[in-house]
Amino acid sequence: QSALTQPASVSGSPGQSITISCTGTSSDLGVYNYVSWYQQHPGKAPKLMIYDVTNRPSGVSNRFSGSKSGNTASLTISGLQAEDEAYYYCNSYTTSSTLVFGTGTRVTVL
Amino acid sequence: QVQLVESGGGVVQPGRSLRLSCVGSGFTFGIYTMHWVRQAPGKGPEWVGLISDDGTRKYYGDSVKGRFTISRDNSGNTLYLQMNSLTAEDTGVYFCARALSSAWYSAYWGQGTLVTVSS
């Protein structure tokens, strides 16, 4: 199972909105809505930000939103803040009953 | 609050075995699916596998299938990862994680334990 494809880096100024894409196949996020996004700061464990494509766990800011169209899922961060600077990874269930992470995107706040 | 504490990491020679443990507290351990996720130095996370709440269903990532075994002791609130035939590619930080009510999402994570496979 190959990793989902994400852009290596995305940047934006404080207050702006950015979108991170995550491209899969018809063996993973193209056929399932078990899509999630994780935020990871250096030296820390990942944190679940979005699940079931669009849902936010309790405590996650509503500045984070998710969507999906075909084989591509997206994470949008609105009102970008300095604390959002981190790595973001998408994740999907697959037809092999496994989970696969994306290649990761480094978000930089300018 | 939910707490997960991994242990058992260390330096191990290629071809040898190692068992990791993860003790959960602050929640009813026996009603949640549990995951193992690892992360090689400077790389992104890689899903290792999961075990259902009752331990009857287990799923593994392709790179560890047949070498790693996940088990749990609900009476002791402990999750295990038995790792056999280790190679340098297994080096990394190993995290345990508790699922959401939906089994496929890791909502709470431990701090991780470092496994280094080296001669």
C-alpha cells in the first residue's frame, strides 16, 4: 500500500486560509470516507484534527475543516495562526483493511 | 484524563526480538480499539496495526505482517507489541494510541518509545 500523496510544504500569512491536498486511489480514500487528518509538532505525538472526512474531535478549533472529492481529500485551515505551524498528515482506510498515512505537509506561517 | 504510557524500547540487534508495552489509564481500557503507529527518524508516521476491544480482531500494516503481533490484557489495561526478526528499517519511535468510538481513528496518543535496531 503506497502512501497518500501530499504537497511537501504549504505556507501562508497570519489570518489567511490555506488548503492541503491529499491524493489517494480507488483502493483507499477514493472509496471510503474513513479519512482523517493529524497535526504533529516536532518531538510530539500526532494529534487528530479531522475524522470521517469532515468531523472535528472535541476541542479542535473550527478553523480546521475537511472535505473530499473523488480521490482527493483536503484540509483547510482558516485564520492561520502561528501555532498552526506544524506537519500535517492525512490518513485513510484501505481495501486491505489497513490504514495508510500521507507523505506529510509542512505548514509554515510567514 | 486519558493517559497512555509506552515502555520497552531500546537498542536491539538485527534479527532479534523486542516486546513493547503500553499501559492505559483514565478510561475504560477494554471497550476501545487500540493502535500502534511508528515513526522513523525524520519521516512521517506509519501505521503498524490495531487490535479490537476484545482482542479478537487484529490488522497489520504490510511491512510488519507476519513479524509483529499485537495483543492486549484488558484486566491489566495493557497493550503489547511483539516484534520479531527486527531490521534496521524497524528503527523509530513507537506510539500506542486509543481509538475514537470509531475504530479507525487514533484520538489519544502516548509519548512514544524509541526502538533502535543496530549491531
